[in-house]
Amino acid sequence: MGYTGMSEDAVLAGYRQSIDNIDAAMIHILAERFRITQAVGAYKAQNKLPASDPGREERQITRLRKLAEDAKLDPEFSEKFLRFVIEEVIRHHQKAAAKPD
């Protein structure tokens, strides 16, 4: 499985398998999150609610920064990641709101 033609040792291969499993789990979790936020976007569009909720977004950022610190994850990274996800969700909500009924 080595990328340079050299065989990997078992320890490295085990680490990489764990990383691959975590990456797959993250993709599935993100897919589920976006399925739920898609339903939220449809609900907001049907009820003429704004696509974004800046107050909730800031509360989420604060909450997740604290979770990141507790988990020994760089809170700056976690905030950037969450802001990226939120921007994508809002973009999807705006697309849903722009679609004709």
C-alpha cells in the first residue's frame, strides 16, 4: 500500500486505516447534517423566514469553540471549519428560498 514503492510498516498502515475510517465517518456525519439543514432551509423558505440567523450562528461558534478547547482542538481551526459549514448551509437556504413554489 506504499505510495513510494516501499512497503509500509504495520504501525503506519494501522494509523492510516484509522484516519481513513475517521474521514469516512466525518463525510457521513456532514452528509447527515446537510440533509437536516436542507429540511430547515425548506421550512424557512415555506414560512418566509430569513436564510440566516446571525445570533444563533454566533452562539454556535462560541459553544463549539469551547467544545474544541475541551477536546484539545485548536478553536481557531474549529471556528473556521464551522463558519465554512454555516456559509454553505446559508447558501443552500438562499437557493431554496429563490426557487419558485
